[in-house]
Amino acid sequence: MNPQSGTRVRFERVSKSYGNVAVLHEIDLEAPGGTTTCIVGPSGSGKSTLLRCANLMERPQSGRILLGDLDITAPGVDIDKVRARVGMVFQHFHLYAHLDVLANVSLALRKVRGMNRDEAEAIARDRLQAVGLNGFEARRPQDLSGGQQQRVAIARSLAMEPEVMLFDEATSALDPELVKGVLAVMRDLAQAGMTMIVVTHEMRFAREVAGQVVFVDGGRIIEQGPPDEFFDRPRHPRLRHFLEQVL
């Protein structure tokens, strides 16, 4: 895939509140197509809320979000069609414990896309192979490591052939020795030209993979830029302090 051929995501003056608590303040951000945007910042800064707005799990009170040329926040937009275009991987895996790996990955293809079992399972096997889980089809989630379960979750999202992938702290629930395998899958997706927005605390991953890194604090974008400038020449004192604590 051409790195610039993917679907872009653009936030325009997006604000979100819960009751009287403002969580996002007029966010302006573009995630270019075919690139990886990493969002970093302290806990409670609004990073996950921003990500969840991108597939309408949360609806902003004001502003708009564009998926390609489609304003997904416009009245009357088909939310299910939006979510079919945007895959999301969470901190926790949300796999069905009573189903084997193959069924976990193929279920949405059958229920949402209306595919027959053979067609859905063929795609599921292909996606499992892509994340390094060929031969794990008959296992149950409880028989897998956390890293393997997260890779099943990624395969499940990829099976729907999304244009954009969102990752919300996808490695934060994993033991350190399991993180590497999940990040390797995400690197492969980035190299293939998938548009990705990644909320992460993995600074090395952000430095190596991101096209841009965005620092969010207090529901505002404090600073953003290419990784070398972001990490080596931070301008804002709040970002400099944050990096001193996490690097």
C-alpha cells in the first residue's frame, strides 16, 4: 500500500464533556492516511476519549470528525457502517471465552457481513496467520497468554478489513515479556500502510514507528510533531517534564 493512500482521520474543534467535566477542548488533529499517529500523555488527560470519538463509541458535544471525506458526526450517519471501517483494539481483549480462536475471529464476518461459515473461516485463518497464530484456531482464549489473546483481538479487527485501526493502550495489560509480540504485529501493520491512531505509553514504539507523536494533557493538544523533534527537541515545558518522567 502506498503510505499516503490510506484513509485519513481529521478532528476539527472537537470537544467532549461528561456532565460539567470537560474532557476534550476543541481538539484539532489530522492523522494522515497510511501513517501512524501515536498519542501520549498522563493518565486522565483525555487520550482514550479522543480515540473512542473516532469510531463514535463516544460522541463529541461540538466539532466534527472526518473519516476520509465523510463527516461521521453528522446527523443521520450510519454508525454501524462507520465502525465497519474503523477497527479498534482495547487494553482488555474482550474475547468470547466459550468460543475457540477461529470462531472469535470469524463471528463478526458471519453476523455483520453475512458471510457463510467457510468464507468467514478462510478469512479468519488468513488474519490469524498474519498475526503469527497459525495453528491456534482450535484453542480457547483461556488457553492463551495475554499477548496471544491480544493478537487474536487484532486479527478479529483486521478480518473486517478496516480502513483505520485504533489501539487504546493495547499493551498496558500485558506482562513485559508479552509486549514485544503485540508491538511487532503493530509494526507490521504500520509498514503495510495501515492508517493507525495509537494511544500508548510505549515511547520506543512511538519513536520508531510513528509519523507523528501527539502530547495530550488536560484534554488539550500541548505539542505534536515528528518523533525526532518530539523526543529530542520538545518545546513546551509540560512535555519536557513528562518526557523526563517516562524516558
